[in-house]
Amino acid sequence: MFTQKLKIFLILTFSLLVGCSTSTIETSTSSSIVDLDVNPDQDGTTGVRISEINFHAVEGSSEFVELVNLGAVDAQMQGWCIEGIDFCFEELTILSTGEYFVIDESQYKGALSNDSEELRLVDSLGQIIDVLNYDDDTWPELADGNGHSLQRIDFAAPNVGPGAWSSGTPSPGYEFLEKMSVVAREIVFSEVHYHPLSDNPSEAFVELVNNTSVSVDLNGWCIQGIQYCWESSAIIEPKSVFVLKPFESAIRLSHSRGLMQLVDDELNVQDIMRYEDSDPWPASADGYGLSLQRLNLKFDGFEPGNWIAGEPTPGVSSAFEGSSVLPIFSKVEFELSPSAGTPIGVTGRVKDAQSIELGYRIDFGPEEILPVDVAADGSISVSIPGQVAGSLVRFRLIGRGVGGEGTFPRQGDGATYTGTVVAGEPDSPTSLPRLQWFMPDELYDAARLETTLHGDDGFPAVFAYDGEIVDNVTIRIKGNQARSNKKKKWKVMLPAGHTWDMGGLLETEVDEFDLLPAATDKSFAREFLTSDLQRLSGGYRQEVFPVRLERNNLFFGLYMYGESSDADWRDSLGLSKDSLVYKAERVAKLSLGNLDLPKTDFSTFYQRYSPEFLDPEDAILRGFIRTINTLKGEELIDFAFKHIDVPQVVEAIATMRIAQNPEWQHKNYYVVFDPADELWRLIPIDADLNFGRRWSSPCNARCDEVRADPYMSYPDGNRLARIFLKDEVFLGMVDRRTRSLADEFLAPGYVEAKITNLYDIMSADAARDLSQWGQYGDSQTLEEAQEILLTEYFVPKREMYILTDKYLPAPQISNPR
């Protein structure tokens, strides 16, 4: 039985919130306060001391430093400081005798180091009262990102070493309880399936193993971290397995990182396990169909080398066989973009390995093996021979120990190699970011001819930017009509466990992205300008900018980097993970026409982009379509105010009026329902025909005509948008927002400056692109195409929207008197 009810003790000790400490202090102007006069040389069991520190917090917890007053009198703390975190008591603050004070990460500047730090408690006279100097090598390992905090057990003297500290469940504001730091390992975690391939939490499970020779009743036991307690008898027989499933959404296992502690009915910690979805943990357990499986029941559950990713086996544990842990590498460092001929030095650390090798490949050649020097402390060093300019250098570290072979990147990581690209000049001058794509010719030929792949299927490749590579990415053609173009549109999907911001080039880290060819936009400006317009509007936006794409060090094309509208992007918009997301295809106007189609046929109009287990028969979307097509008048307006994200839809219509998106009435939009706020949204996508282009027969998307239209009633064929275009109040909102946004985006000189800058950085690569890929219709240089865009679209659109009041209301006066 699942429950939110935990023992009070567990709530107090396992809670990683620090707000509970506020009752331990008071501020006062009373004259009876006695200033604590502590000499740093006196016995450390009196006075104010550092008592607990959570320096490497896990997800769901906060960094904090805890102080305790061990003295016989209250302490007046004003003027005291903790050096190392830039914190001082600026107000009159009383720390009562025997009480605790917690400073959480929101109260100080910077952050506690995950590796090493010196903290000094200094009183108002500048005297050093206490010192803590920790690191992550000799101090309690459970406190280093494994769910515990450092907790002091010996206050005899200041500046004490590791022996004066233990680790335990963070207990900010409370006394350390030693039994909560002891791990009995009689009943242990053996397998965790935290992110099923389907995303369905009911398919997740936690497996336990009874490691003893007696039966154990779990009644009264709890798993901290998922807030689950057994409230009735549940027997695990000796040396047998117990599987806990299914999970409810209220206690869903985290898909990124987690920490669980198994606590028995006497509050003894039986086992601790944690996981993450990237190195040094096996990332393939994060939604790729595999689970986390423990190698050895006697070794720590927080040790990454004690877990592998494998096919789920609920009810069967191979950990009884007692395999040893895999070698694990950490702190691997090497130079990016080394000069031609310069050896590439690789350093790092290794645990649980008896011998080390390095395997490296140059471009697509065979793997070469080098021996690796290993010091007594586990430090490693090796040099890869220098290579010619532009060479792709990939390598992996191979450690062999009692537990078998461990690698870097590790077992279960989506990448086989890490590495870099030797510095070299492009084959022609460019002012654009150079995005490098490495792929053997035979694989590329197969990829460009394969037009049927969708989803996560594709071909392996390597991508690099500024010397940083991502190995084993998956690439495939994407789009509908675009699949038939000579110059393809590509989807690039990073391997399990990897995100990329291209060395800071991107606004946020991504795990997939699109390469947009602008094959139907000779100006190479429309997608970029749409993104810029959305940025101005403050609405939903995908990042877009031009790049020079090279394949195997040769110019491939002028492309646009396009942020994918994937689950991570939707997360960034604030949509919940349970949102229902559908992409409109073919002719999908949210009308009654295709409402009663069978599921398979319905999906050809409304393609699901959310997990299948969420409303598997699409009843919620069907119900929404029926409602907006049957309600009339005030009932429809009331429904819209209650169940539609009005500001978002207003913003979308206003933005697409200016961009003149010609398709989102019937396709290339997302309709989204978020159960978290019970609101529907309408999100336009696909911008290559914006700003005056249109799809019409027989030239389809390759028509040369560019024309500005008022676009005041479009897209009224879409039943959701129609609500906002037919009601006087909603239409007033749309018109007013269109005008205020047009006043910015269509202001004389604004777009002209953007296009001039694009020309300056793209012109050389645009000429190469024209030579390599050709064009549809009339031949146009970049300059000619951008001039047509300005004169045929932006000038007349500006006239319609801001130079007259024919279509939109007059501009509002700022700061009216």
C-alpha cells in the first residue's frame, strides 16, 4: 500500500529542507544578552561551533552550514562571519544555548565546493573560532554527493580532521543521531527501473534482496526518498527477492537522479542507493529500456561501479553471485583543439582497476592501444601521438579489475569514445560558427537516401564544435515535404547521458537539435527572424541561428541551428511532464470532421508527442474538440477563460500575424493540454514559409512569390484560434498585442539592421551553398533574396500595421498624463 504518511522522526531527519531551523534563533534588543567571549584556544566543547555541512547536495536538497551553541550562555552573533561562503550576521541575532542555526544556500554568495573547501567561523573581533577544512578523498564518502551530509561527532578542538566527522541523513537544525548513519545491509536494493522506455510510472519498480538466512517482515519499514512505508505484513524469505511495483504518479521515481534509504522499524538504515542519469552512472537506464542492476550486495549502493545497465529482470537478481565493482574513471581531462603535431595528454583518476589501457582512433581508422601509467593514488596519465590539422581524435580508457572491464565512457553510457578535433582552418573563409559533422561516406550515403525513418532511429555520427566532440550521435532526415529536397533537413540526437551547449554557444544545454537547410528560403533569414520576433514577444520560442556545417572537414552547407521542440524544450516552457502534446498534420483544424476516426487514423491528423499511457484513446483531445465546436456564445467564452491559456494564445496569434505564418491554421502547430493547470495551448512551429511565402500548387513550397497581406482573420479556420478572432473582447486583445509588438519589430530600421548583420556573416557561405546545392525557381543571390524580403514584405507590412491605423488600433501612449 502506498502512503504519504511517514514516521515523524523520518520526516524530521530525512527532510532536506532547511526552513525548520528558523525556530532556533531570535532577534532582540534586550539588554540581558551576554556576548559570547570565546578564545579559539579554549576547549571546543563550549561556544559556537560548526556542527553540520551539506557541501555536495543531491537533487531535492540544499547546501547548508549548521552552527550549534554549546556554551552555557546565549550568543550574540551580530558581526560574526563564515569565511569561505561570504556570510555575515548583519542583524542582531541571538543563538540560544543548546540551539542550532542553519545558513542555507540562499543566504550566502557562491557555492560550497564539491571537492574541497576551508570554512572559518570568525567572531566580531576577527578571532577564528572554528575551522573546517574538508575534501572529497579522505572524508566520509557518503557525504560527497551520496545523500549524506558531514555531521560532527567530536567537538573537543577546532580545526579537527576527518576523524571528528561522520556522515548521516541531513538533519539541519537537529542533533545528529548516530544510528541513522550506520548501514546494516541485511535487506538491500538490488535493481531499480526508474525510467521505463514507455515513460509509464506503473512499469517502474524497485527490487529488494534479503541478504540474510532468516525471513524478514517489512511491516513498519520505509523507503525514504519515495515516501513509501509498509503498513501491513510483507515477508521476504531468506536469500530471496521482493519487487515493489507499480508506482503511482504521486511518488514517481525521478528520471534524472534519485536517492533512497531503506529504514527498518527500529530506525536503522538498512541500505542506501543513489543514481544519476549521466557519467559516472550508466545513462542507458534513463528511458532507453534498461534498468539499474547491482553487482554486489555487500558493496555500497551509492558506488557507481557497483551498478550496470541491463535488461530489466524484476524478481531475479544476479547480485547473489557477488561480482566485484567495475573500475570507474573520474576527473578525466585533456586539451581541446590541440595544435597539429602536438601530443594530447590525458589525465584522470581510477578506482578498482589493476591495469589500464587507452584505445584511440584517428578519423574512422582502427583502434590503437596505448599503456597507461597509474600512480599509487589512482592518478593516471598517457599521451596520444600528435596528429595532422583537422583530425578527429577519439579515445576511451579501459580498466581491468576483479569486477571485470570498466571503461570511460563507462558501460551504459551512450557514447563509446570521448576526444577532440585537432585545430585547423576551414577550407574557405567564414564568419559563422563552424559545426563539424564526421561520418564515413558510405554511412552518409545511406542516411541521405533513407527517407522513412522517424522517432529515435537513425545513423551513427560524430559532431564537434570548437574542439569538443559528441560521439555516437544519431542523425536522420526529418520533415514531410522536406524529405524530397536535395538539401535535406536533419535531426541530430545525442547519445544517452549527454547534453550539449556547444561550449556556451547555445542558450541552454540540449540532447537533440535540428539542422534547418533553408531550402525554401533563399534569404536564409525567415527562421532566424521568427525566433527573434518570438524573443521580443516574450512568448514561446525556439532558438535559431546560422552555422557553417562541415562534413569531414569539407564545406557541407549553410544551415540554421534549430532548437528541437522536444520534451526538454517543453519543460523549459514550464509545461508539466504529464502534458498531452499533439502535432497537427495534413488538414487538422480541430474541427468535428475527423473527431470520430479510429485511433490509428486519428493519429495521422493529430500526431501524439506525449507518452502513450497518458490518455491512450485521446479522449481528452477529442472531448476538447467536441466542446469548442458545440458551445456557442457566452458559454464558449466562459469555457475559454477557464480552460484555455488566454495570454499564450493571444501572443501566438499576434506573433504569427506579423510573421504571416501560412500553414498553422491546419498543420504545423502543437495543441497542448497541461493537467497541472488544466489549460489548453496553441503553439505554432515551422517557420520557413513565414514573412510572405506561401504553399500553393503547382510549385508548392518552392514558389518565388513574396507578398504581405493584412492577415487579420487568419487562422480563423482553426477552431481554437477562431474563438479569439470572432469574439469582440478576445479580438481586441489580439489586435492590441499585434500593434504593440509591431511597433517594436516593424519599427523602421529594426529588421533592416538584423538582415544587414545576417548578410555580413553569411554572404561567403551562402555563395558556397548556392554553388553546392543550387536553388528552386528563379536564381537569387543572398543580397537579392534579402532585398525582396524587405521590399516585398516588410515595407508593405509596416505600412499596414504601424504607419496607418487601417487594420490595427492606434499606438498607445507611454506614460500618459
